[in-house]
Amino acid sequence: MIKFFAIAAVAFLAAPVATSAAEADAGSFTYQGVKYDYTAEQQGDVKVLKGSAYAGKVPFELRVTKRAVTGNFNGRPVSFDVKDVKPIANRLPRSPIESVAT
């Protein structure tokens, strides 16, 4: 499950989203046939990404800082360095991680 999440996280984190400090933005994308719905909210130096996959059956919450991504996916803890996230070909510029890391 964690290996699957790592793949899904890369896709999720590469999805473009623009947020302001005052409000959360909502969005969705599909990666390898799975639809992800999410909100992204800036809380100080941390971008909080909350959402679900598989028609709301699999919740996730990620906290993205300049250096690390921590949180949970389907109730399981996840943690990885921002530098380990690899871009997906043909994506739009400025992912949620890029907007925190720069």
C-alpha cells in the first residue's frame, strides 16, 4: 500500500494548484484511472493537502514543507523528502510542492 501511495503521491504532488494564505482551493485530477479530490491550504510555511481517492473511500492528508512531506494515506503514515519527488512528464508547471519549496 505504501508503494502505491508513493506513486500516487508523486502524481498528486505534481498536480498544479494555486492557493492563497486566506483560503483553501479545491481541485481534482485522475492518475492511472484513479480520481483524486483534494483541497490545498497554506498554513504559514506549511501547505496542507487534504482529500480522498477511490470515490471518497481512501482519505489522505499531506503536510508539505520546503524539505519534507509527511502525513497519512488511508490511515497509514507516510514521510518522504521533497527532493525525492520526481516530476511527471507533460505536467503543468508549479506543483504544490514547488510552490512551497521555492
